[in-house]
Amino acid sequence: MMLRVRLTTASRRFATQTQTHRPKLTLGIRREDKNRWERRVPLLPDHVERLVSDLGAKVLVQPSMKRVVPDDKYAEAGAFVQEDLSSADVIIGVKEVPIKDLIPDKTYLFFSHTWKGQRYNMPMLKSIMDKKIRLIDYELMKDENGKRLVQFSRFAGYAGFLDGLNGLGHKLLALGYGSPFLACGLSYMYRCLADARLDLVRTGQAIMDDGLPREFGPMVFVFTGSGNVTKGALHIFKCLPHEWIKPEDLKALVENKNYDNKKVYGCKVNMEDYIVKKDGGSFNRQEYLDKPELYESVFHEKIAPYASMINNGIFWNEKYPRLLTKLQIKQLALEDRLRLLQIADVSCDIGGSFEFMDRSTTIDAPFFQYDPFTGKTHDGGSSLTRFSLIRIEAKGVSIMSIDNLPTEMPLEASQYFGDALYGQIKHLVQGDFDHPVVKGATIVNGDGTLAKQHQKLNDTVAEFGHGATVSQRGRVLLLGSGYVSAPVVDYLLRSSHTSVTIASNSTAEAKALSAGRTQAPTAHLDVSDSNSLSKLVADHDVVISFVPATLHPVVAEHCLAQKKHLVTASYISPAMKSFDERAKAKGLTFMNEIGLDPGIDHLTAMKAFNDVKRAGGSITSFVSWCGGLPAPEASNNPLGYKFSWSPRGVLLAGLNSAVFKRDGRITTIEGKDLMRSSVGVPIYPGFALEGIPNRDSLGYLETYGLGSGESLTHMFRGTLRYKGYTEMMGAFVELGLLNTAIRSDINSSLSWAELMSLLLGLKSVPKSDSEWRQYISKKLLPHPADAIGRLDRVIASLN
């Protein structure tokens, strides 16, 4: 469908008579390249034709084969279709412009996603300032009443609700029930909005004829928000046979089972329907907006238990309570009060209104599942083929959180957007940058300085805008494919704006880690191949190094050369510490010790220190216990431990020496004696925990800002384990199992009993437990306090 506006002869004549008296700037329309689905345009050919004929403007259009309107339509409208936009004064697009494509000394209009201080776009904003580009953001174009003038929100509402219905149909099918919703397509499958609404009317007819599964009735659709997003969703919903229900009547509708399964039920909720004052007072909208801490949400009590699908149009702010938290939805599931099948989170605030909505999805893979019982998310094997064959598992609540919904309706969205934008473009083409709407939407002035209302961004740009280039789709290079890699990949890929290249010396491991994960390509890794490693680093924005700690300095050199940030979880070695000044000089962040231990323990320690200092106190003693332990029911081996990182690293950590301060005295423990230094740690009475000193605690005095530590009675960092761990590990040390010296008589073909015989210096394998006890006791009994326990455990492991 092509929507065009033809000019009358009179209007053309008027344009010809007046255009010579107006200053004219050349306008450029860039092609969209953020993702393959982006087919929208800021102006359609009919808008271009009006600019050319009314104002005598010159318009340049970059060619694009996927744009919703063919290039030749722009040419027919009077535009020049060409690759080079360098002669344009004003360049417009829809989404962010890659840094490398920004042309100095121009005016750009697009959705920049910078005015809130979004860190991932600060390098782009700094480049815009450095290149003295005037930046105008559509999102900030508002009238005198603060109402947005240029937006796609209504189309996000249209597409979001349609996609939500598609997900609902497949969710019901996964549960074993067919429904008319199964015939609802995703938004991009319809040629236009009218086709989509007509299809939904037919779906409604099927509902009236055949009904909906009674096991899930009544089918209640809850709508949150009152803006354009929700208005768009309601415009689609009304095509179905429906009845409106007030929020206060939801409970009776569901519990009394007095409903009609040949229609659906709609419930529009406003904040006063689920926000209550903590002291029991009446709701006051302005007070709530100003002082949200006085209020709380009861959405989980009054609304959520009765919803089949929630269409969320609320843009959440962390000051305000959520619609549903992880704990609340889990409680509903435990109480068997959760009817919720589908969430269409059009606002797509990650971790926002729905705390468990932890990722944005894509048009290719629009849904993921959240299991309230386990708190885990999974994609259920769902993916879109070109024929939209989607499989969504029954387990959990299905969530749709596509972050670029309007592009599923590119033609009508572009028409709507262009109609709203045209008036502002007229001002710009005539050089009127002081028009109130234009000026109010300006983030960066033409001289490269931030506009007055955005001066607060200077600090954010200074902190996050320098150094390595962070593209709009962040490219992360992960070096290593071991135990700790999978959680990192899953965490980073929660955002559709991130890709993670898994580089490993094990092709099989890398491919296994990549399988089923979108945006996770693989690459071969050879740290000794300087050229190969250099190219890998250069092609990414951030490097995460999970290679052995001794190789981190090699990786760091390449990161310095290519100006890329580096993250490791390893302890800071002297070799890594030597990079500090060099990294700072290039504006790079080299972050180390950012795992569990070390890492999370550092963060919690600093938080505690800062809290004490803010309260006017001082630190007189510091004792920290940290450890990654399996759940009690999974501690079912002699060590009471499961490897979550390099097994070799775990075992060799048992040989580290330790230095700490206890009762005012500095104590040093040699690695060979570490396991005999364990103490009981009664943090929780129900857990049998023990602990050992962790490396050099005094080395963190400077890091923690604790001075020389002279005033401290204790400075101790320890590792937690379940009781029995140090007995076994101590036995390993004393028996020579952790000796790193190479022996020609030890190889992988030996059995466990044969290996033990060699370590004990025996010529043959003992035949009985009593013989094993006799020989092993000679190694262990010099330490009688715990030798018997170790002896029994070692012998048990041999059988």
C-alpha cells in the first residue's frame, strides 16, 4: 500500500512564487542499518515531493534495497538517489548512526538514545561533539504542553498486541489446547494495519462460533498505561468480541466462573487501581508522582491473579514500584493462583515493571519463558523460521519484549511519523534552528557543545565517552569456553544490542557453547598467534579473558594496541598491575578481580566501608568469608564441593600461602600447611561450614582504603567450604596428589588405585582396605587431630 499526497496546481504555483525568498538547506535521508528488520523511513516520497515543490529544497536519499519504499519512488518525487550525503546540510534517519558514518559539521536528526545518559551511546555522543555536529532528537520534540509530537508509540501498541496474541496462541498449543489465536500472525506478516484488523475480526468470529478452551476461561486481557502504546493495543483488541470488566470485578468474574467462553474480557487498569498508600490514606496522583516512597503496589493481589494476558504500556522508572516482582509471581505460582499465560511488554524496560523480564527479544525470536518456581528464563526452543514456525514450551509464562516493534509495520508507521515530522523538517530546511520545537529537541549545538538543558551529560560523556568504540550493537570477545563461560554469554545476550564471539582453542567446546544462542558466533583462538589475536581484538569493543591467568598480559598488550577494554576474573598479578598507567593514559578500563572471589566480595566490602564512613564511623576490624558452594543437597561427594571453574585452579588454590592479621598480629601460613589451618565458621547454625585463609589479605589494605592497617585488630579474607573439605584436600596435599612436578611414570592410563600406589611408593596395588589403611596412615598420621577422618575418606574414594 502506498499513501501519497498530490499537490494541486494552485499550491504548486504558490510554491514557485515564494520559494526563492526562503533560505534553503540540502536535506539528506540516510538508509537504516541497525538491523535487518529496520525498513522504516523518516519521510516518505510524498513528503519529499512537498519539500521539493513547496520550498525548492534539494533532497538526497541514500539507496537501499530493503527500505519499505523503493528508491525510484524517491527519484520520482524529485530526490537525488546517491550514496554520498556529504553535501547535505541536514541528515535524517530513524535509528542511531554508527560513529564511523558521522559526517562532521552537519545537523543530524534521529532517535539517539543519549539524553538519559545511556552509557552505551556515550562514545557516539562524544564523537558528535568532537565533530561539531548539531544533534536533534525526535524523542524531545514537544509542544508547549510537553506533549511529544513525533513518535512511533501507537504502532508499537498495534504490533505489540498482535505479537502477544500470536504468543498466546502458541502458548495454549504448548499446553495441549488449540484456540483461534493460533491463526493470528506476527505483525510483520500483514501488509497493512487494515489487513491485521480484518484478520482479527475473523478470529473473533471463530471465538463466537467455537469458543475458547474452558480450562483457561475467562480469557482476561489486562491493559496498563494510558498513552499511545495502550491506545494502539486497544484499537486492535476491540476487533475481538469482548466485554469490559472493572478491576474491582476481576476476582468475582474468575472465581465465580460465571463467564462466557465465546468472548474475551478486557480490563484497563490505571495507577489508582493498584497503587495504595502505605498508611491507608487515599490515593493522590500528584503526591504519588512526587513521593512514590509513600505508596506501594498491590497489582500482584488485585490484578495479576486474574489476568490471562497482560499488555504493558507503562514506561517504568526505578523510583516507582513494579507491577510484579520475582518474589510476587513465585508466591502466586506456589499458591496456584497464577493464570497468566502471556505478557506483551511493549515498553520493554529490562528489569522494570516486571522484575523478571530480563531481556529484550527480537522479531526473529520474539518470545522467551520465565519459570516462577525456579526463577530461570529459557527460550523454550522457540525460534522463527521464515514461515514463522514457533515452538514455545508449556513451562512458565511466555514473554514478548521486542524493542523495535514499530518496524513490523514499516509503511504506515513511516506515513504517520513523516506526517508529524514534516512541519519540523520545513523549519530546518529553511535554516530555522531557533524554532521552539527544534531548539527544545537539540542535544548538541552546532559548535559541538551540549545544549543548556543537557549540560548534565558532560560528566557522563567524560566518564563513558572516551577510549574504545562501543557500537550500538556492542561486540564482546570472550576468550575461553570453560565452565564459567556459559553464564557470561547468557547474561550478555539478554540484550538484543549485544553479540558475543566465543573464541576458544577447542572448536567443539566453542560450538557447543554457541549452540542455541543467537548472536554468539565462534572463532578459533591461539594466544600465541599474534596476528590472529590482534585481529580478533580489533574487531570487538570489549574483551573478556578467561584464558589461564598467566596469559592475561599477552591479551592486555593487544587490547592496549587496539584501544579496547579488558575484563578478567583473575587476581591482579604484578604483570597485570604494570598495565595500570598505560591503560589510563589511553582512556581504557582494564578490570580484574571481578568474579565471585575475588570480585563480589570486593563490592560488598566497599559498600560496607562506605556505609560505615557515611554514618561517621571508622573501620577497626575486617573479616570477610566468601565461597561458591553447591546447594546442600548437591554436596554429595567426599569434598562437598562441585567445580564451577577450572578444576586445576581449584585444587592448586589449596597450595597458596596466606597472610593475614588476627588479634593485632600478622600471621603467615605456608601453602603446605594451609589445609591444617581451617576453622569452623558458624555463620548459619544449620550449615556445617569451615574456612581457610585466602591468599594475602594485607595486600588489600590500600585497595580498600584502610591505610597501613595499623589501627585494625583483624584484616582477614577467608574461603568458605563445607566441613570435611579441608580434611580431604589436606590428604591430597600430603599424599602428593597436588604435586605439579612432572613424573614419567604417571600417565592417564593408570587407574586411581594404581596412581595411589605409585604416590605411596608401593610396588603393587594393596588388596584390602586394611592394607590401604596401613600404607596411607604412614603419610597422614603425623597429624592425628584429623588424620582418621581423612584416612576414612580417602579409602572410601578408592572403593
